[in-house]
Amino acid sequence: MKVYILDSGGSGLDKIVTWLSEDIDIKEISVINRADEFLKKVKNEHPELVFIRLGNDDIPGLKTGRMVKDVKSGIRIVFVSEENDHALDAYEVGANGYLLCPIEKKKFDSILSKAKQETYCNNGSMKGDAKW
Amino acid sequence: MIEVVLVDDERPALRGLEHLLKKYSEISILGMYTNPLKAIDEIGKRKPQAVFLDINMPQLQGVDAASRILDISPDTDIVFITAFDQYAIEAFELHAIDYILKPVTPDRLRKTVNRLLEKKSLTMPGSVQKLQINCLGKFQICWEGQESIKWRTEKTRQLFAFLLHHQGREVSKDEIIDALWPEGKIEKAVHQLHNGIYYIRKTLERHGIDRSIVNISGSYCMKLGNVDMDISKFNECCARIKKYNDIHDLKEAESLYKGDYFEGTDWVWSEIYRQTISRKYDEIIIKLADSCMDAKEYDQSEELLLKGFNKNPYEERITELLLMLYKITNNKAKGIKHFSKYKKILQKDIGIKPGKKIQKILDSMK
């Protein structure tokens, strides 16, 4: 599973990266801090899951999310935010998760396991790779 | 087909939702409940793909109800429908597939239905392929990557296009006959209409397009399922442009417009809409060319404006921008050449001279 993160040093980013790298099913993690670069990579590589930071003036998070869904609607989006006021917008975009900072490990795990479950379920060829 | 259960403690709201959802041929309503406990019990037995749930129920909070539903039917997707926005985070924590604020609009509900369909197609291999319907440029229908459908006669094709043009709305027999068989005997026209519908249904069947994708009801109402239709995408883009004015939407809308609506046909009934869409496209070209110019992408801007000019040479804002572009890029020769072409067309086709503003831009070129 490929996971890309659009963030520039926001709170909880370290935790996300650490937790992801501890997971045996995650084959690639990239952290990108520019929306245009991020989208380019998403378009070329079609990751299974992306995390996008909200509430950072330099990152048009919701708009980027919408564009990720336009690239391929099956790419799962999780927004990361310090505030809860974008949750409704996140649903409009078609997000699959919304992590409020400080991020709780339990909630992160729940999102990741749902993502894995649905990704593997949708992609038969990956079933053999599943380690859980 | 997506099987759903509706739960809302208010009967009128439940009926309202039923009314909205009945418009989607791909949705099948298994049951509707005002009593959440009874609903949960039923959901446990029938395991629907989705439950539409109102969150403000006195007997049981919506979030708790959702969590109990997931306990007994973990693969069921929850769609919250609510008048409150404060539960959206909790909805995410329950992995609810959608969260809709009241009042529910058909457009918003379409999004939800598409999400459910998409999930279903992802979990059912082989059904991922989408039916493509192209109305911009040559009118064609085909399965992704396959040859386009051939119609028995030109009239059958036109009849299908007519129903598609009015999709979601019932059209009367008289309306269809007036549009497609305006001359001749009414009995013959009725006969041809019946035959036409018969052949359309046969053709769809032969191509494996079932009623969840394209459905024509007895009262001549076409309903579409999860299809990939350029004109809907174009209109969605235009709506987003109006709201956000984002360059990516402009680019997408520009690339979707492969030609006029039902290009190459002389179908009078589509004429007004063809012009409306064509004008929308002119606006997109102008906005996009303008943005490109701001971003100093002059070549791209010129290419767009020339394309726009070839399509509609009378739109003076296109020539205005083009001359501005030649002025900025110090290309007087091109400016003069374009101006004279523009002047000639105006003179010849409508007998008028270029506007003062355009003349002024030309004069200001060094």
C-alpha cells in the first residue's frame, strides 16, 4: 500500500509517519509539502491512501482533496486538522476519515485498518500480501 | 441494485426521503421505519448495503443507533441525514460513508448514491466498467474502451438522445411526436414511437446495459444510473467554477467540450440547449485564457483564444483578449493580421464594424 501525505510539519505529522512506518503493509510513505507536487505524484502513482492537512494557509487542503478524488475516486482521503469545523466539507469532498489533533493512536489505527480492509477487498491481487 | 433501509422518527421526513430516493433506478428501498429499535432488528436480519439514518431521534441517539447497526451488520454503510453539523466527526469515527445536512437536495443525494454505487462496483469485480455517454461533439454511447453502440435507424438514435436530453423528467407521447415526427399521420407516428422504444430496449439489452444503468419507464422517463456522461461532468465543472473559480476546473471543463452538444445533428429540440452550452464554453475559454495570461503562459492563452475565435468569431471579448495578448507579447504583426480577419468576418456576416475598445487596443500597440 502506498501512502502519500500532504503536510508541512503540522502537529501530529511525526506520529503519523512513525505509525505508518511501523506497519508492515505500508510499502511506501511520502511526505510532500506542496499541493501541486503532491497532485502530480498522486496522478502518476495512484496511491491507495492519502493524508491531507487542513488549516495550513499554504496548503489548499479541501481543494486538493477534491482534485485527488477527480484523479481516481477510489483513492482514500483522510484529512488531518486541529479543528473540527471542516468535517462537513470533508464529507462533501468524499473523504474517508478525519483525524483531529492531537491524534489518538486508537483512532488512527481504526482508519488505517478500515483502509486496508477495503483496499484489499477491492484488489484481489493484494490479498496474498495481507499479513493480518 | 443497492438495497437500503430508511430510518427517521418523523414520518413526513421519511416519506420525503423515500420520494427523493425513488428517482434512482439503482436504489431499492427494503424498508422504512420510524421506530429505530424495530429498524435495527430488521437491519440485522436483512443486512442492507446502506442505511439512511436521521440522527435526532428521541428514543436513541443517531450515533448510538449507527454503532448498534454496525455491530449487527458490519458491512452496512451508514448515511447520516441530519439538521445538525456537530456530529460529523463522530460520523467519521464510525466510518459513515456520508453525512448530509437537511434539507436534502437531489444534487447532494446524487453524490451519496454515486458513492454507494462506486463502493459496490469496487467490491464486485467485473462491474467496475462504466457506460460512457458523450453528448459534446459526436453523440456516442459505449462501454469504456469499446466500440460505440450502433442504432438501428437515425430516428432510433434521435429518440434515445431526446429521452436522454430530458432525463429524469417524464415526457409525454405528444411532446415526443411533436419533436420527432412533426409531419405525417399521428397513428403512424405513434407506431414509430413504440417501435423506436422497443428497439432502444433491445439494443441496450444486447449491449448488457441493464435497467440499473439506463431505464426507460412506460411513461417515457429516462433514468440514468452510475454512468460517465460528459455533459453532466461539464455542468458540474461549470457549477464549481461559479463557486470557486479554480483553474483546474476551468481546464477540465475546457477539455470536456469536444464539440457542440449533439454536434452534426439538426435536431431542433436540442438547439436552445446547444447554444446555452456553447455560450458557457465561450465563457470558460475567456476565463481560462485570461488566467493563463495572468500566469504568463502566453502560448497556451493564444492557443485557447484562437480555438475560441474559430468556434465563435463574433464574441468580441475573445478578440479583445487576443489583441491584449499580442500587445503584451509585442507582436503587432499578429495583432494587425487578426484584427483584419475579425473585421472582415464582422463586415461580411453581420455588416458591422469592430467595437471602439478593440480598435483602441490595436491603436495602442507599438
